[in-house]
Amino acid sequence: MLNRLVACLCACACLMLVSLTPAKAQMFGTGEDVKYAEQLWLSLNKYRLVGPNSLLTTPYEGIEPHGFVLETIQDTIVVNGEHRVVIVKRNYGPEGVEVEAVADDPMKYLAAHTVMVKFDKGYDTENQDWYYVKYSPDGMVLKNPAGVSLAGRVGKNADAGCIPCHASADGDDYIYNHNRFSMGAMMKDDMKKGDMMK
């Protein structure tokens, strides 16, 4: 009887310890990440970067995971009272869709919006301080197969996702189509600003 009591008490103590052990912090898809994504969508709509009245650019042939045809636009917008650089990628499909078809009727082929937002230093310094989010065409934050919202530091400390993919972009700025945010480019801009102040 005493052995059972001791075993039961040990089991209860172990369960309490396990429940008190902090879980590994969720890297993305938190309530805070999704709330920011919702505010971001409103701002993107206001600046006509998403939605039925969005500005049109020239579509081009894309690759997965984004889309078979893409449009990319960069702007500086205000989100929650803060100026942020955003890169909006409109992802079109299905496989086999032609660039011309998307140009003629973009809303018909729009599959998703993927957005990068440049945050202040310190948000995610080791990954160049980018926030990522993937929306449905109507602005709902999409989820991965595990049911986690694709918003925030998507793919941090993982083998797949936004961060590991963009980490391989040339120029250390996590951007594939230019190097405006690379450390070298930022240092040149800082030097130019310093020369202008003399």
C-alpha cells in the first residue's frame, strides 16, 4: 500500500513538473502575429497594394512556392502609426496559367498574397528583421498543414518556410530581385547621408 502511495505521489509530482516546464516558444502564428497581419491588411488595402482596386504591375513568370505567375510591388506605408517598407507578392495560379491571361484578368487567377514587412532592428536581427505573412485573396491569414497561421517569423529555426528560403537570397538582405537592403547598400546610404550633412 505504501509503495502505491509513493508511486502515485511521484507520478503526480512528475506531471506537475512537466506542466510547469515552459514550452518551446512559438516562432510564428501567435495571436500577436495574426493581429498585426489584420492591421497590415487594412493598410495594404488603403494604399491599394491588395484588394479589387489594387494597383497593377507587370506580371511575370514565377516559381513555387509562390505562384506560376507573380506580381511584385514595394512601397512604404503606415501600419499602426509606423512607417514600414513592404514587399507585396501577388501569387497567381493554377499551374499552366499564362502571363497574358493574368494581365487580362488578375483577380480571376489570384491565389494568394505573400508580404514581407521590414521591422525595426531587434525584431529578428539574425534574419534581417523581416515579418512575413501569407493571405488568401480576400485577406484571411492562411495556415500551414499543422494549422499554424503563416504570420510573423515564418520558418524561423526550421528547414522550410519563408525565412530559410529567403536566407539564401543574394546580398544578405533576404530579397531576391534586388539588394537595396543588404548591409553594403545600407552602409553606402548612411555614408551618402553623412556627406550630405557636411
